[in-house]
Amino acid sequence: MRLAFAVAGALALAAGGAFAQQATRTGPAAPELEHGKAVYAHWCAPCHANSMGLAGTNSLTIKYEGTDIPGVLEDRTDLTAPVITYFVRNGVAWMPPFRRTEVSDADLAALSAYLTAPLEDRGAHTPLLADEMAEMEAAR
Amino acid sequence: MDESAFAAFLNDLRGAVGEDWVWSSDTDMFPYRDAFSPVWNTPEEIQASSAVAPADVAQVQEVVRIAKRHRVPLHPISTGKNFGYGGASPNVQGSAVLDLKRMDRVIEVNEERNYCLVEPGVSYFDLYRHIQERGLKVMIDCPDPGWGSPVGNALDRGVGYTMPQFRDHFGAHCGMEVVLPDGELMRTGMGAMPGADSWQEYPYGFGPDPSGLFAQGNFGVVTKMGFRLMPQPEYYRTGLVRVPRRRDLIKLVHHVNYLSDSGMVSEVRFASPLSALLGDPDFAALATKLGGPSDAEMDAAASAAGLHSWAIDLQFLGPEAATAAQWEYARDRILSDIPGAEALDGDHFALPATEAQLENDTQPYPTAIRRKGALGIPSLGIWEIVRDDGHVGFFPVLPRDGEAVFEMQRVLGDASREYPLPPYFSAVTAPLFWHSNTFQMVFAPSIRRDDPEHNAMVHRAMKHMVAVAAEHGWGDYRAAPIYQDDVAATYSFNGGALRKFLEAMKDAVDPDGIIAPGRGGVWPARFRP
Ligand SMILES: Cc1cc2nc3c(=O)[nH]c(=O)nc-3n(C[C@H](O)[C@H](O)[C@H](O)COP(=O)(O)OP(=O)(O)OC[C@H]3O[C@@H](n4cnc5c(N)ncnc54)[C@H](O)[C@@H]3O)c2cc1C
């Protein structure tokens, strides 16, 4: 179940602005954000996608409960490149840091560009790999 | 090693792999520390001095030769996600991590002959995507976290969640390519025969097969590895059987052994419905009682609560009619032998599963099965169970027998009571059936980066549990570098003949002791006391 539906009420109350903008989250990302979105899909989405039961999304949703900051990283409009770099290279709690062989500096820059771009340029939420593949299979 | 010698070593590495792929600064080395370490920031934490990331086999060979020349220990990792077992950290302070993540080619997936051949940096996510995008009709078997690799996971003898012959990942490997400690390149099995097209079909070739030396070992750097794959099954089915009394576990285990060893079931999950009562302090006190509760006490608690003592979640993969017949057979077999046993039909559907089926919310009863893993679909959903800043794991190997389960519950339950930790072992602890032919139990206390006292307690508890378990013939299957000597020491038959044999080979094959010295408890002469 997608988180947006499960906690839509809470999000709508707490983050009216961000939630309203979810309507614009369809289609592909702007071409210059594609690389960053692919980095997000590969390295971040497995824990931070817009889905239930993910350690990253759940804990950020709890952390920011009662504020207008959304739990889904891809919906954040307050992140900056230094903050993103810090968390990718240092981790936090049980999120381990990522090595340069995993997320290169170029990947990190692209990821930062994606996560700091206007929401309407980011396109649809990134699906979990399993869901992306299930959809692909269903379309066959 | 002095500063100039270290600089010369790094310089040679840069010559081999390029300026951009050698690191030694604290910032760059931070992600190579074990983020789940119970000895974080203490003198016992073992940290690498540097990391080098080759792009291909020739560069790996060159790096090994350089390390040999400079006599610097190398610690090879594939994807380096070994959390709970040391992360990417080495056994020797100041080692250089040989990070193979850049070598990430899926070399072949064969859907007629059901195998794959991959490089070390290929993650389960990568392999799954590769297969799905091409519509290949094979299923992988993955551990819970999808970011690890078939090569790294198998070389630490990791486990997954499908049929027995696939979920023992080292057991399911077939053929490897290895860079030896002198930089030479070797292939095992049919890979040793020029022109053979059966490298991923016959693992042995001819003569002694050394492939076991590279798992939890330090005899070389694996650069390619083949794995057997299950043909994509047509259908998936689950069913639950519950048995009323505590001692019914003994017969239940025998039946499940029969079903599993006959190839009729995929991974199964044992559970005790009584775990639901652990929130009740009286029941918790009973289940964790020193010396263990009596069967009668546990049976009384079960009937008072109207719960069964044990349950087994069965999973079937295959043609629809076959899964139906296997479930019917399993159900009848157990119900006709254990009075009061009951069976519940679970979910069943054609594969591949839809998104909704992957969510696993249509199962008619509560289940611990994680549907994605059960269907070979990698994810990171498991991170939900991680507490605090991570954990360390001790997973003792246990005979596949109900009496042995009761004994481990009691012995390790008593031994762990002095530590202020959740009850990993109690009268309702069920065995894990991960490896194909044995049980295990789990001891995985959390660590807290900024609570050294807690971590020190966990560290003591880990060592204590390893020692107590060994007194009863239960050994760990896998351990972080900081525990590998403790665990290896428990495999001590005949004055440690096994370790002596391995160390004699180590000295012969790696006289400079440069490949992961200490890994698996095997130390080269240079590092032995
Ligand atoms: C919440 C949680 C759940 C987990 N669930 C599972 C599970 O279901 N099943 C499971 O098996 N594990 C599990 N683990 C443990 C671990 O995360 C995985 O086993 C993971 O796959 C190991 O990391 P890796 O694949 O990146 O291997 P790596 O870290 O790359 O390798 C592991 C070790 O093998 C050796 N090695 C690796 N590559 C080479 C090479 N090419 N040549 C020589 N030696 C090499 C090295 O000593 C290395 O340290 C879990 C951990 C956590 C925290």
C-alpha cells in the first residue's frame, strides 16, 4: 500500500502544502534530473520510497510528525546539497554510510540536484524495484 | 609500516588502478568502518588504513602483487554490506580494503540451463533487475537485504529463503575464478579445463576441489562466481499447521525434515503462537524461567490462552497442481500423526506475483514470512527490524530435532539471563530453518554508537554465548572479524587439527600473509603469536 494513501489524512493535516503538490508528481523527471533520480532509485528508494513498511520512510515520518516536513525524502523541499552529502557519507543510526565505489561524487551531485529541484520537475515518485518490475511484467 | 613506506604503497596502488580509486583519508575511510560495531571507537575496533578499487581482474592481480611486495594485508570485499558480521572491516589493523564494487558485470544468465555467472560487485538488486528486464525465466534466491551480492554473501556462507538447494548460497555456487596470493589467476571445477562449457554445471572438475577455502577463508580474491538458479516457478502456495502441545514440536520437526529433504517445501517458518503472550509478565516469567518451565506448565498456559504451542508456515513452489498435492500431503501427514493438529489454507497464486501479492496482506493468518524474500525478490524491507544503531549476530547451528531445540532454549536462555537484553532464548523461541539441513537460533543484540557501556555489555555477552554454546556442541556459522578467533577456537577437535591444517596451507600458499590474515581464524605465520 502506498504511504500517500495510508497516511494521507495525517499528511494533509500536517503538511497541507506538500500534500497539495503531490498532485503534480506524475510522469518522468526533467531530463537534467534523470541521473539523480536513477541514483535515488538505486540507493535511496529501497528504504526511503513512498511505501509502507520501509525503515527510512517510517522513521522520518515519525521524526517529523506534527511538522510540515514529509517523511518521504523525495517530497522534501528543505534539503540542501551539504545535508544530503553529510547523510550519504556518514549515515545515521542504523543507516550505514555509502562508499565512493557505491555512490560516486558525480552520483552524489546528481542526487543532490534531484532532491533539491522543484517538486514539479521531479516527476512521479520512484517505485520500489519490486513494484517497477511487477508493473513491467504486467505490461508484457 | 612507516609513513614513507605507506605513501609508496599507495603510490603503487594509484599506478595500478588510477588516482581516483585509492583512498586513505579519515573521511574517505569512514564508510569502511563497521557501522554496526559493538567496539566502535574503542581500541578493539579494527580499522583499515586505505581502500583500493580495481576495475577488472588484471588490476586485482596487480593490486595483489603490490600488496605482496609491500607486505600489506588486503581485505577483499564484494559489496561490503556485511552488517551484523563486521561490515567491511578487516581482521588486522591498517589493512587495505580491496573493494570490488566496481566489478559489477552480470556475465551470463542462462535460462535453459538455469545458472548465472557474476562479478563480485553485482548486487542482488542488480541481478534481479538484469533478469526481469530481459524477461528471463529464472528466479534468484536472495538474503533479506538486497544490496549485498551473490559473491560476498555466498563467501560468508549467507542464506536466503527459497528451496533448500538454493538458499544455502555457498552450496548453490558452481565454479569460481580466483586471484591467488601471488597474483596468479585460477579457476575451479570445469573452469580449469580450457574450452569446457560446463563451468556453471559441474562444480568439481577433477581432483581436490579447493572452492571451500575461499568461503570465510583467506586463500585468494574471488573475481567471478557461478550460481545455480531455480527455473521461475509457475505457482506459489502457503499453508499453516498448528499443533497443541509443547512436545508436539518433536514430531512436527520430523515431518518437516521429511518434507524438506524430499524437496516438497520451500523455506518453512517455525513459530510459537504463545509468543503473543510475552507481553504478560507472568507468562514472560514462565517462558524465561531459570532451568526452563516444565512441559505441563507450558501446556497449561497454552490451553488457558486457547493457543497452540507451535505452528509451521509451509511454502510451496511449482506447478499449481503439484503445490496443491504437496500441501494436501503435508497437511494429511502431520494431522494424521499429531492429535489436535489443525491446518489452515494460506494464500496461493500464479507467479510472477502482482504488486498487491508482494505486499502480503492477503494471507488469512498472521505470518512471519516476508513474501518478497520468499519469491527471490530483493528489497531492504528487513531494515525495519533493526534497532538502535545496528546489531551483532550469533546464530548457533543446532541439530534439526525438537529435543535439541528445547535444550538450546534452556541452556542459552539461562546463560543470557545475566545480560539486560530482550529474551532471545525462551521456551517459545522457534528454530530458524535457513541452511538447507540444519536449524539455528538467533542472538542479535543491538549496539548504540554513543553508549559504550551498553556496547561493552553486548560484547561480553557475545563472547560468553559463543563459549557456553560450544560447551554443548553448538557453533556459530559466521562471525564478525572481532569474534572470528573466539568462534574458530570452538572448532577444536583433536587439538585444533582443522586450524593447524588450514594454517599449514596458508603458510604455503600465502607466505607473506597478505590475503585477509585472521579471517576464519586462520593466521599466517607472520601474525601468529
Ligand atoms: C537486518 C539484517 C538482515 C540480514 N539478513 C540476512 C539474510 O537474510 N541472509 C544473510 O545471509 N545475511 C543477512 N544479513 C547479513 C548481511 O547483511 C548479508 O549477508 C550481506 O549480503 C553480506 O554483505 P555482502 O553481500 O555485501 O558481502 P561482503 O561484505 O562483500 O562480503 C562478506 C565477506 O566475505 C569476504 N569476501 C567478500 N568478497 C570476497 C571476494 N571477492 N574474495 C574473497 N573474499 C571475499 C570478505 O571477508 C567480506 O568481508 C543481514 C543483516 C542485517 C543487518
